[in-house]
Amino acid sequence: MFKFLLAAAVLTLGAAAAHADDSEKAVRDALHAVVPSATPDSVQKSELPGFYEIVIKGQVFFISNDGKYLVQGDVYNIPEKTSITSHAQASFRREFLKKFPRDKLLVFAPPKPKHTVTVFTDVDCPYCRQFHKQINAFNQAGIAVQYVLFPLSIHPGADKKAVAVWCSADRNAAYTAAMNGQDPGKQTCNNPVAETTAFGLKLGINATPTILSENGTQVNGNYASDPKLLLAELDKIEGTVTTAKTPVAAK
């Protein structure tokens, strides 16, 4: 009797796995039918019942298991008062943030930070400059800032300025000077600016400054105007993280 039940269980699991494979194939076929050239970064079952979530260049789509329906936009869980779309996007971003080399970032951090944010920045972005003017206050509040150089195409020459900052003898000092309006010069060297730009595009970043918490959640820019507000928001997002973390210092 036990052997029979075990065999039945194995057959049931096998059928479920085959069904899951069929569903994913239907989803991928549907995506290909809508956008033949699309190459998804992630395809997995969604918390939205009956749907898979697909991430392409940081943008989240939902396709029904039978491949019949595609949903694009903010899908909201009313009882839990949360955005399923934002949650999926944050999860995708979190995994890529973990993988990105820390030695390709500009790090401004206190000795024992409570939180670390990743900020996509452009030297010629006025809002980025306003943000950086408070870098000492952010650090004093226990917030470490990891800048990703992300020059925008709407700012001609910003990519060259980013390279010059990176190639300076003291990158952090050069970045601070540039954010205060000083010309960073024309230094060149082997640099990660093209890679950091591609990284941002892969995460769906299209503006600066874009602030991501450690779990990949995008922080509302309004909180960046006040270190105390940002700290409170990060406490809320991260569930009041209390363990000190020290980011790897930029080289």
C-alpha cells in the first residue's frame, strides 16, 4: 500500500512539473508573439494568481498561465495595500544589486551605517547636486550612499565628466567638486562608466537621482530632501534594520 501511494505521489509531482513547464512555454510563446525580439531577464510565477511575471529591462509584465492575457502597469493588492508590480521590480533589482561589483561604485559611508542606499547619479543633474549637498548629514544619520555613475543622454558631455571623476586621484573629492559646479577636467583611464550605465538601463532606471534601498525598493525622492525623513523611510522599508553594515570602500 505504501509503495502504491509513493508511486502515485511521484506521478502527481511529475504531472505538476509538466504542467508548470507547459505554462511557462505558453507564457514565453505569448511574449514572443507580442514582442518577437524580446529577451526577458526573468520569467517566474507571480504572486498574482494564475499569472507569470516577466521582467524585461527592469519593466514588469504579467502573462496568464495559458498565454491568453498580458497585463502591464501597476497591479495592486487591495487587502494588503501593496503593489505587486513594485514588489516584483524590487525583487529583480535586489538580486542585481547584490551581484554588481562594489569597486565600481563611489561610496560615501559612516563607520557603522544603519542603512545603505544605491543612488544612480549624473554629474550634470541639478537634483543630484542638491542630494549630494547633504551627504555629510546622510552619513551622520547612519545612511551610507553608494553612487552609480549614470550620465543621462539629455546632458551632452556628462559621460566624459563621469569618466574624469572616476579617473581622478581622489574620486570622492572629485565627485564632490563636480557636484559643486567645478569642471572635473578631462582625465581618462580604464573606467566602468559604460558598464554602470548599462547596469542602470537593465534595472529600468531612466532618471536621476534614483534611490534604491537595500531590498531593491525605489525610495520616493521627496524623502531625500531631509536625512531624518529618509532614515525613517528606510527603517520602514527595511523593517527597522539595526545590524550595522559596512559597504566595501570604493577603490
